Amino acid sequence: MRPDPRDGTPVLLSPERGLRLSQTAAAIVTLADGHLDLDQIVSKLTIRYPDAGRARVEGDVRSLLHELRIRGLVEGLEPELASAPAGSPAPGLDSGDLEASGPAAAAPYTLVAELTHRCPLACPYCSNPRTLVGGRDELTTDEWLRVVDDAAALGVMQVHLSGGEPLARADLELIAARAHERELYVSLVTSGVPLGRARLERLAPSLDHVQLSVQDAVAGPSDRIAGMAAFDQKMRVAAWTKDVGLPLTLNVVLHRENIERVGEIVALAERLGADRLELANVQLVSWALENRGALLPSAAALEAARAVASDARRRLEGRTQIVFVLPDWHADRPRACMDGWGRRFAIVAPDGAVLPCQAARALPLAFETVRSRPLAAVWADGQALAAFRGDAWMRDPCKSCDQREVDYGGCRCQAFALTGDPSATDPACSLSPQHGLVRAARAEAERPAERRLVYRGR
């Protein structure tokens, strides 16, 4: 729990999310420290708030803990103890996520630090750009430390140390330690290759969370998609992560070749003791767009996987959080890409370019780098970041759509890749004049066929 640097509001930080708390909710969360049971928490709060009365205090505590348990944010609470009294809303949970302040976003909440594009894996759905930044062009250690300092000063609360594979940087420990010193919530986003236990133990004091990518439930198919034999190493890293006491997210990109094994993937997450399982259906940009014929699943396979995930979410409530991210191309409305262009996420590429999403370099825009100006200045008025903020850039049907402040126009990279116009309506939207492109791809996905994979960087 950290104060929001904008207004001091207590925020409970967790992987990729932050929950803004009222003072009452923060008082409850502060006491849920692993040492007090529910009755002791209620007793302490009854003394602190004598006018409320014990019955009301207990109702508020149970309601809040019930909600946090559903969200996967509290451990060690039996379901019967977390039952919420009828008609008792959780106190002070007005917003489930951190929100940017207006369309131009005064400051991002999350920094995605793409430390390098180097990676031993060659996943055919990688979000890295088709033209990778070479090692000689990467920011130096001192430059990355300055980016972390600037991000903290700007108001960032979370940092994802990502890539490529961030383990390829020999200075990863230094960068993680600086982010920890700046009181950021630090997530390591990794394939686990190469990582030894000794290095993880050195990193652990600076980390709040590890997200480990796994390509499938068993070695053969997983290694095929990764482009190398890595599954057994990933299993070791998962076990080490739990041994050193760090929360573990398994990230599995779902696609045509593995979507029918969601049940087995859930079982793997259970065996590994994962705190969170992210089933992220493939988003068809960058390398994945090249491989869309081999990756896009059928509608029936998607619905079956969603049903399995829903059952697992209910069964594992309070133990493992299950996140199922729908693919744009099987929906009639696009998602808000990265919660909206330049609103919540600032991505800094290996060479320092400041981006709204990992794939944005495919667009005909000149993105400034932190080598030219500080992060705060680029974020505030960089021309490329301003290009698709708000709705002034929109044309109909987006401009008159009542969902424009929900999906923020969808994915600009997807629009450009399919239409050649980054300001076009995202073809994933049924209102787009080019929606037929997506419908045709769906129809193709219904036909079984062997399709060649184009691997990242090869």
C-alpha cells in the first residue's frame, strides 16, 4: 500500500492494477498484516472508531475482506470468514483500477521498462516490433537509473521490468534496486531463461512480483512455440519464485495451438502454486499479425476455453486469480488498448523511445526518446504521444460513438496494420467500414489447416 503521489490517496498495488482506498478501507488493510485474525482486527478498529459500534465495524471488515478475496488480493482467509453481510457494500472501494486524470493523462501510473529486445526465445506472437533494437543502441545503466528516477518523480507507482528478456541485462539488479528504493511496485516480466536460483535470490529483495511466461501445459508444445527447449527451466523458476516468497503470475498466451488445453494449463498453475494465471488470448499485432492464420482460434474453441476459465475462476476464488483476456478479433467492439493511448502506461523502449504501447513503432510517427528530453517532458507534450489522446483525432463512427471514452478508439496499431491509416476506426469494431477484414479472418480460423509459423527474429 502506497500513497498516490498526486493526492495522497492510499493505493493497494498488485500486479498490473492499483486499488484506491478510502481511509476506512486503508485502516482495515493496514491491520491485515498476517499477524492478526479477523476478530483481533475488528477489536482494534472498534477501539479506534468507538462511535461506529462493533457490529458495524465487523460488517465493514467482512465486506472489504470479502471483496479483496474475490479480487485475489488477500490470502489466508477462509471463505466463511470472508462472507459479506447482506446489503453491506465494501467500504471505500469506489474504483477498481487506477484511473488517469482526464484524456491527456497528467501522469502515467505504470512504467513498462523494456530494458532490451534481446531474448533467447523466438515466440511467434511476440509484441516486440518487427525491427528490434540492437544491444549497442540500448540505454546505459545510468540512463535507465535516470528513467526510473524520472518516472517516480512523475507519479508512476508501478514498473514492469520487461523486454525481450530483461535477464539479458547484467545490470538488472541495479535497475530493480533503484525502482525499489523509489518505492515503486516492481514486477519482473520474464521467460525465466536464463535464470539461476542464486540470481533470483539476489533480485528478490527488490521485487514485489514475478510474471513468468509459459507457452503451454507440457514441454513439447511449449518448447515448439518458444523456439527452444525451455519448459523444464521455466518450471524450476516457478518453484524458486515461490520458495523465495514472491507472488507468481503465470502468463500464457492462448492461440490456435494451445487453446483447447486451458484445463491443463489451469492444472499446471495449481500445481505450481501460482497466485495469478493470465490467459491472454493472442492480440494480432507485430509478430502475431504475421502469424494470424496459424494463431487465431475458432469461435467454438474460444467459447469452450472461456467456459473452462470461468469454472476455474469460481473454483479457485481466494487462491488463484484467473484472468481471461478476450481477443479483439472475436468481439464486436475493440478493447481499450493499454487502457487508452498515452493515459496509464508509459513504455520506454530499449533505446529510450517513449511509446504508448509496445507495438507502436510500426506507426508513421516519430517518437521522442529520453535521451532528448526528460520522461516528464516527453509524456506531457510529445507530439507522437499526443496524436491519439482524447477524441479530437477521431472521425465517425468513433467520434459520435457512446463508447469512445470506454475503448478510446481501440488499437491504433491494429487499425494501421489492416487499413494503412492509424486514425481509422479499428477494424475489430463492427461499426468499422473495414470490419469485413476481421470477419474474413474469423471464417478462415474455422477451417483446419497446417500453417507455418514465422518465429520472432528469424
